[in-house]
Amino acid sequence: MEVLPTYGPERSESAWQQYVSAIPGCSTARSTNTTIACVRNANTTSILKAFTTAGLNFNNFVSFQPVIDGPTGMVTDRNSQIKADHLNMPLIIGTNLDEGTLFTPQNTDSDAIISGFLQDQTAPNLPTVTSANKTRVINQIIALYPDIPSLGSPFNTGNDTFGLSSEYKQFSAIRKDDYSQRALTSRM
């Protein structure tokens, strides 16, 4: 299991329904308990075509990330709440130095894009978390990762932005450390 922000399954239900509906032969199974079997029986070409037909892409991990599936499931609660002896699967926590560059859109060119991502894609998204608290934490994250190219990712490349904006390197550093998700989980 990878450590990502966790939500209930309802958050990605519409993306799943779009995806299954785009697989030939599976559209009738989309609202049943047979969708997994149908997808498993589909050929690779149909699965990949459905992925793009449904408007999904590899930069949108929210569509297919692990979801909380209850006390007897594989992901029993938010990552910050699960004790090691309650895990129902192996847990690996680790990153590579410039891993954030893989997940950062290359058209990132403003703090607004970074703030928008942190607002929309971080957990927890609970009724008890006020918008003001979340905004305060997001502002702290941006302050901890200033828009100084020599501090951004790819690291150890000085002020070189490789033709991209300095905000790209800033956002890549945030994505690499995944600090935003841990900070929002632990500070709210």
C-alpha cells in the first residue's frame, strides 16, 4: 500500500462508472457487483482505450487511488489513523529524490495552481475541517517551499528551470515530499 490521502469510495465512483461504461461489454455491469470480473476479462486494448475514452490520465491519481473500505477491508481508515498492527497489507513508505517531477504538470506556472491542487487533492476532507484551517495550512506549505528555483525539484540543478516555470520546480518539491498530505492530516 502506498501512502496517499484516503477517502471513501464515493469520491471516485463517477470516474469508475465512466471507465467501466467505456469498456465494450461492461457497460451493463457498471452498476452491479460484477464490474471487477468484467474488467478482468476485457482485453488490454479495450482497457487502455476505455481509460482515454473516459477522460482519465495518469496525472489524475484521484480516480484510482486506494479508498477506505472498512474495518475488514484492506484500507481500514485514513493512513494517519491506522496502527501498524492493524494493517491488512504490506506498507511501504519511501520516495525517490526527484519523484515529484513525474506527478507535477509541466504547465504549472503560478501559486494559484499549487494552492488549487492542495485545496482539492489533499486529505482529510472532513466536515470538522474549516476552510480557514485548510487555507492556513496550505499557506504554511507554500511558505515552507518558496519559489526559489535552486531549492526546487529536480534538486541539485541550481536555478535551471529547463524551460519551465520556477513554480514547476516549487510544486515538484512539494509533490516529492508529499509534505502537504502529511501536514494536512496531522495539523487539522
